[in-house]
Amino acid sequence: MMSNVKKKDVPLISISLVAILFIAAALSLFPQQSADAANAIYTFVTRTLGSAVQVLVLLAMGLVIYLATSKYGNIRLGEGKPEYSTLSWLFMFICAGLGSSTLYWGLLNGPIIIRHLD
């Protein structure tokens, strides 16, 4: 009888953990150099790749809209009946967006208020 318990991928977990710890240590030990490197990367990406990223996103959106409205938009993935209705999916996406926004801005609200008290 086979067990339903999946084995952990120890090499993958170990390599990921070592990489995360290495990066965290480097960022903690060299904060000024880390900030300079982050600013250089940000400047390069925004000045050099900014327009290309926007064009790629626009093309991807066009492709998605084309696929949704073409004959390929009605292809069913799987043979089962959907577990949730379209309206339920819509409300789930809305609730997920509201929940993630609440967490994000809820954590940032205190520091923003404190920053503007000066």
C-alpha cells in the first residue's frame, strides 16, 4: 500500500535555505553596498527595460483578449462540472484582492503616519 505522504526534496530545500541565508547575511553585513547595488539595478531596469516591459505587457494583454474572444476561448479544460459558478469565482477574486490590499496597506499605515508626524 502506497503512502499519500510526499517525500521532502532535501537538496532543493537545503540549497534554497543556504541561498536565502547567504543573501540575508550579505544584505545585513553590507547595507550601504546593498543599497547602492539595488539602486543601480533599479535604475538599469527602469531606464533600459522600462519601455520594453510595457510593450510586452501590452502584447500579452492583446494575446489574452484575442484568445478569449476567438474560437479557442470556449475550450474546456477537463471534463468535470465546475465546482464554483462564474459569479462565485468573480467574488473570490474580489475578496482576494481586498484581503491582500488590506494586509499590505494595514502594515504600511503605521509607518506612513509616523513619517508624516515630523
